[in-house]
Amino acid sequence: MLSALLCITRKNPSPAPLWLVATLFALAALFVLLDAQFIAVLQVLVYAGAIMVLFLFVIMAAEPGTGRTD
């Protein structure tokens, strides 16, 4: 719960996806506790893996203040 709160309250967009990854791993741990290991593995592979790489790429590509003004 704390990592989800930290994800939405960060002013800098760069660390927010990392907190979202922590939230997704915590959700996968809950799936393991519920004896749903397959869903936990899918959670980590699909969300924490592929989608978060896409989010980080978009944030790095669209981050304001890094463009050249020559």
C-alpha cells in the first residue's frame, strides 16, 4: 500500500514507475499467498516486465527539460 501511495505522489515522473513495479511485485506476492502461482508469474512477467519497460521509455522520451534549445 505504501508503494502505491509513493507511486502517485511523486512530483518527478522518473521514480514513479519504479514504485509501481514494487506495487506489482507486492500484488504478485499476494497471489502466491492465495496459492495462485501462475497468476503471480504472469503478473510479474507481463506487468512488471513488459509494460513497465514501455512506461519508462515513454517517460524518458517525453521528459520535459531535457531537449536542446540551440
